[in-house]
Amino acid sequence: MTRIYHMAKLIGQNGEVSPLCAVWPKPIDMRKATWTIDPSAVTCRRCRAALSKQARDKTARAEGEQHG
């Protein structure tokens, strides 16, 4: 079984990592998946979609600042 790689979003004081795709902070089940901070290594489709949305939003903000 191939592990899913999530994008890390929040890290708790106890060391648990919450993925970017989680609506509410929750720890990643390390028996089934793992986490990374390298966007190119993310395999979770929901995390990849969230990363793409962040990139689009960042581009839109940058274009808005140039024009306004």
C-alpha cells in the first residue's frame, strides 16, 4: 500500500500534524498517511487542490496590487 502524503498545515504542541485538507484541525493517521512541507511531494488530491487554490489566490492578489 502506498502512503498518502498530506501538506502539513498545523503542528500541535504534542507533535501531531494536521493536514491542509482538513476543515477542522485533526491529526494525520500515521498508519495510513504521512506529511510533508514540500508541495511537490504532496499526493493527497484535496491537499493538492488547496495548494492550487492558494497559488491562484496569491496570483490574483498580486495582479490586483499591480493594477490598483
